[in-house]
Amino acid sequence: MDLTEIVKAYDVRGVVPDQLDERVARAVGAAFVRVTGADRIVVAHDMRNSSPLLVAAFAEGATGQGADVVNAGLGPTDMLYYASGSLDLPGAMFTASHNPARYNGIKMCRAGARPIGQETGLADIRDLAQQFLDEAPAPAATTGTVTERDLLTDYGKHLRSLVDLSGIRRLKVVVDAGNGMGGYSVPTVLGDEKLPALPLEIVPMYFELDGSFPNHEANPLEPANIVDLQEKVGAVNADIGLAFDGDADRCFVVDERGEPVPPSAITALVATRELAKVPGATIIHNLIVSHAVPEIVREHGGEPVRTRVGHSFIKAEMAKTGAVFGGEHSAHYYFKDFWFADTGMLAAMHVLAALGGQDRPLSQLVAEFSRYVASGEVNSTVDDQAGRVAAVKARFADAQLDELDGLTVQFDDGSWFNLRASNTEPLLRLNVEARDEQRMAQLRDEVLAVVRG
């Protein structure tokens, strides 16, 4: 097996068992302990059928190198970050996020939920694991132990300590878990399953854990996957709808009309709440969010910092700058008071607090944070990603260009687009924004004509 095929920019992602099996997981577990130098680690996993066996193999590799393993069992990815932060241990989360059922993967972090990406240890883990696949590593003098520990309630308590929802007006909230980990965590964090009841009426959709995703893909970024949620919000006259992806580290929002609220608007809304707590603070945003985000951050006295797409890059920049919050177009939201890690649940709680702390409907509340027209992410399957990007660069050579992450092209009228290659799939991802629908559509179609040849 060639691990370069499944070790991506900031995680491991592959088809089970063709690319990722127990043998690979065992080798990665051993390499993870060697590279981090840990004598104790924490692991957790999502609801995919392959996850428990892969976790067990990873733990076997880790204990073989002398490390003790805390197995937190089922949980969302941000529960693993909570575990890594609160226990101060390196961690590994087994999930393929929103990918189809045949995939699985590993997201790894150092103690305190500090990110591990290609340049911060992931390449070293890959190379060492590749060696271990060819020749098993020498075992440690003492084999480590595995202990199981339920951290879900503690995770819920911690989130509730960061956003107090006890005093808001009563809200009816439809939650589409997509048969993913939101169905496991929402009853604890927002419901009354293990903690005191909040002024929330939760209307559950697809809470049954099922890694085959029988109702729809657990990827709310695709419009087709939130149609059921949109209809349900209207049918039950809800105040808000929430949709989580497979490992529940991302949260998407629809308003009381069933209209999607752009993640950029959520980023801006949460940023203003964080800036109210820490005036003048730094806010990180990736280069694909709406230009409204840095504008609103500056208007509220904050310092916006633009960075690359991807959790390891965002987390590293947040740690470097001491930023209190970071947001991405893909609905990943990062918080300083959550060890700079991303948590969709905490972002959802901020939105619920903002909505329930005043009387307007959500559509009116977020209107001030949506200033431009965006295309959303438009994906194109292409064989020659670099060649297509080069063709687009040549076509728009007279505009303002930068290549911080993919190709970003900005125009004098305020419109812009970014074209970048996916880290996990043979796709080019296009995002376009303009001041009106006509200009956005014209620019989008012009770029796609070049991309798709």
C-alpha cells in the first residue's frame, strides 16, 4: 500500500479496506506514538461500520510502542478535540467526515488539540508508517494499556459553560443529523438526556446512527442534502434548522423560512459576539469567505487575518496570532476557548444564543451579515487540475491575482473568485462573489467555461 495516496494535507482519508485497513491503522498508530513521543493518547470514532476495528488496530500499534490509550468511543470530532484539550493528550479521531460510506479516515492532533498537518508531523507519520508496513517496528519494553472513558457529558458541560442558553426565549429547533454523530451528541448538549433542560424544543431528523447514510449524504454543503431540513422547518413552524455533517464538526443553518444562512454570515455573526467579549481581538477567516466578514470585523473594532483553507492552517494561524475565533466557508468554526479547535456545536450554540436573545426572526437577524451574492462552491471533475488553473490564470492575467491557496482573482468592481484543487478528490472548487446576482453569474460562467473546456 502506498500511503501517499491516502495521507492528505491535514488528515488520512481512504477507501476501506482497499486503501485503509487494520494493518495500515496499526502502522499509523505506532508511527503516531513515535512522532509525538507520547506515553498516553486518546482516540474516538464515528458511527461508520469500519471505525471500531480500525480504532482497535490503531490502539494495538500505539500500545505496542509503550503508550497507554484512552478510548473515548463514539463521539463527534470536536469531542475528540475536547478530550485532547482537557486531558492534554495527543489524539486521533477515526472518521471520513462527509465522505461516502466506503471511506474512513484519521484526524490527528498533538496534546491540547494542536493540529497535525503535512508540515507539522503528518508527513513524518506517513513515512514512518510506510516503513512499519514493510517491516514491523520493534516493540517497546512494556506494552501500553487501553482504558475506555465516556467523555460525552463532560464535553456537553464544557460547551454549555462557554455559551449560556438558559435565559434565551424558547426556540423550536429542527436538527438534521444525517444519520451521523449529531444524532449522538445533540441529545446531550442541546437536549435533556444527561444535562438540565434548555429552553429549546428539539425536532430530530435522522438521529439513528447509520454509516451507510440511508436518507442522504451527511454533507450539508450540497444543497440536495438539506432539502428535507428546509421542508421540515416550514412544516413545523420552527425558528431555525441545523444540519450537521457526518462527524458533526460542521454545522449548517437554515432560517425560519427554510432559507440557507451562508456560513460567511454565521462567521460574521459569531465574530461580533466574540469581539464583544474581547474588544480589538484578531479574527481569522479563510480566503473563500465573503468579503463582508473582514468588513464587519473591522467595523466592530477587530483585526481580520486572511489565511488558507483547511483546519490545520487555520489552527496554526490562530495559535500564532492569538485569534479568538476563526471561520471558513465550509462551516468549520474555530474558537480560542476551545483550544483553537473547530466545533460546529459551539457555533450553533452562539447562533441560538443570538437568536434567542432578541425577538426578530433569524432571517432578519442575519440580514445585516449578508452583503454580497455568492455562487457557493461549484465543483468540476477534471483530469489536469494544474493545467486548468493555469488556463484560468492566463485568461484573467490583467486582474489582481494571488496564489495564497489556489488562484484568487479580484476585480475593480469588488467581484472576485477563487479556484483551488480539492485535497481529497479529483476536483477543482470554484467560489465566486459579486455585488449582484447578474455579475456573479456572468463571472461564474466565464470561469467554468475555461475550467471545463
